[in-house]
Amino acid sequence: MEKKFYITTAIDYLNAEPHIGHAYQKIIADVLARWNKAKGKEVFFLTGTDEHGQKIANSAREQEKKPKEFVDWLAPKFKESWKNLNLDFNRFIRTTDKDHQKKVKEFVKLMGKKGDLYKGKYTGLYCEGCEAYVTEKDLVNGKCPFHPNRAVKELSEEAYFFKLSKYEKKLLDFYKENKRYILPLFRKKEIVNRVKEGLKDLNVTRLKENMSWGIDFPLDDKYIIYVWYEALLNYLTGLGWPDDENYKKFWPADVEILGIDNGWFHCVIWPAMLMSVGIKPAKTILINGFLTFNGQKISKSLGNAISIEKLVRKYGADTIRYFVCRHFVFGQDGDFSEQALIDRHNNELANKLGNLVSRVAGLIEGNGVEKTENKLLKKFNEKKIDKLMENYEFDKVLNEIFAFVDKCNEYIQNKKPWETGDKKILYELKESILKIAELLWPFIPGSAEKIKKQFSAKNIKKGEILFKKI
Ligand SMILES: [Zn+2]
């Protein structure tokens, strides 16, 4: 088994405040990071913000701020939100960080040396929402499918190109050899089919006279680097590529998690960039679905309702974490319904888990425990959970764990330790609860740590209520 685990998330583009849509993916990343940590691996979890480009320059202007001022104001809100959700990341990278900018230039120079960059002229359609050139084929009713309210523009400028077309066959071979490179598999099919239709070389610069908020292009000072191209490099620069110890220890990434709007860049352009300079691509690109909020598409107009800070204050980090892992089938789109969250909080966390913990703690406080063979825990199939985690079926993992919680509650009903005071039964229950806490730790770390502390104590006490009903 591998001893290390490197996981990255998409870095969020700083043109709006953090909301539950951003948070969903970061929570999944944290769950995977903690799960691997619990398995004894050394983990590096990278997240951060994408801070250059036209849209950010525009948003800054709207607020009468300089771009740097604007991102310095917004980036901490993301970092703070992730802290509020109890995300235990190792680095929060900002693409305006000095070391990122320096290493990006090194990477460009290296790619230039490999002969994969050339100057040409680009004329084409451009979606400012995506900060990307688009082709007629990408459009739905003449509009970008991700930004149907914006017109795509015709843009023409001298530019530097990355020879992406050169990597078409290499990529197709790579997808074939690496069966789990793009997950879920239905996403893989979409992307592979598009690559088979042919790849065009990619414009990787913008003329400074048109747009200057970015990193200088080191091969020609009239240009800055196209924002997408340098943002992708954060997964390398965040580890201190090429000579830092962390890079040597953790690369290649084990999981890069992102939304389908980023799929093309991450599954096609990114591995081709790495192949160009001779670096191995990530092992798995994991694509999450999109969430709506109470049935509505998440947008700025929902405003404060979807603020992470407000949601955490209302429901607590663990309930939000539990809900997004339990309620959605990973990879599919879903609706973050507050009513569904409240129902699951009350029925599953408070009634099932909370009651089990408080009942057993109270009985042990009165009767004590006596070590014995654990027949109850024997009925529990932990291997099945490992298998489900390997397939990113978080909903089923939690379902299995809670089926065992149910079994523990039934065991109490059947054995009636409140009448018998049977210390052996209470020992079995105590050990089973500790196992449950261990398995739930990646999902609800705050509550799991409380349970562990309570049931590892020499004198177990009833203690406070774990989940108050909403
Ligand atoms: Zn777009």
C-alpha cells in the first residue's frame, strides 16, 4: 500500500463570495484526506484561489478596487469558510503568491525549451465567463453552455500557442492505460470522445495592452500568461516543484477533484502540459456534480442565504459535512435542501447516533464495563466500507455505518442492560461506539473526536447532548 496521499481541489475563481457549491467539493476532499490519514498515510491536502484574469479585473473595477486589493479582500473569506467547515488543508495557495508566479515562469521556459510553444495568430470566439476560447461546437443556441446570459465575443490577436494537437494520440493511449484516470466513468466517455474529434493548439497568452492582470510571460514581455494555463500549475507549485521535498514526496497527485465545468482543462490540457515537460499526470481526476440550493440554481442573487458562515452558524459544520456526503450520490448533481438536511440531522445524527451514545454512556456511568469477546462488532463488515470508499460511494459508506448504529440500538433493546446491568454487554457497546467514531471521523470530525474522548475516558460519563434537535 502507498504511504502517501496527495489531494487537490479546484482553486476557486475569485469573482464571488464562497458558497455551498464551492464547499461541497472541498468537503469531499477533506473527507478523503482524513480517510487516508486514518489509514496511516502521510497526507498533503492543497486548496486555494485562482486570482488572475479578465473577470477579476472587471469585478475589481466595479468595486473601484485595484485587482490585487480586490483579491486580498476576497481570498481570506474562502480560507475562513474552509476553516469554519473544519477542513484540515496543508496549504491554501493563491495564484498571486510569489512562489507560484516564479515557478510558473520556470515551467513556461521549460516548455519553450521542449519546443512546444510557438507564436501565431489567434482569431476565434471567446467566452469571458469561462476566460476561454470556445468553438462553434461548444455553443448551445449560440451561447456558452455555462454562461447562457453572456454573448461570446470574437477575438483576434497575435499569441503564443501550446502544441496541444501533438498530444492527441498520447492522451488517448494514456486514458486507455489508466482506467481510473477520469471518474466517474460516464464523464470519461464524454471527454475521450471529444479528444477523438481532434485537438487544436491552445493559446496560452494574452496581449498586455488588452489585459494586464496576470503573470508576465517570460518568453516575450508584451504578453501575460493566460489565466487557465498558470492556474493549472498550482498543483505543482503548491508542492514547491521542482526541487522541494514535498514535491518529491507527494507528486503525482492521487486525486484531483473538480467540477465538470473544469473537466476539459483538467482531463485534457493539464495532462498534456505535464507530458510536454516529462512529468507524470495525476492518478485520478474525480469529477463532482453541481448542487442547487433549495431547488434554485446557485447564483449571486441568492446572496447571504448560501453563505458558508451563515450555514455553519445555523447547522454546525458536522451536520453540513454529513448531509452532503450522505444525501448525494457522488458524481451526480443534487439539491442542497435545508429541509432534507434538517430531517437527516434529526433522524440520523440526533435520534440514531446521538441517542445511542448518550444511552450507552449513561448505562456505563451507572454500571461500568467488563472486557469480553465482542460478538456485536463481529457482525460489522468493515472491508465492505473500504471497498465503497475506494469507489467514492460516500452515501453508501454512511449508510453502512448507520446500519450498524441501528444494530447497536437494537442490541440494547434486546439485551436490556438497563434491567440486567450486564457489564459485558456494555463493554461490547462501548467498543462498537469507538469503532463507529473512528469510521465517522473523516465525515464529522468534531463530533467523532468528542465521542472518542468520552468513551476512551477511564470513567465514562453521560456528558452533554451531541446533536440537539433542530
Ligand atoms: Zn462560458
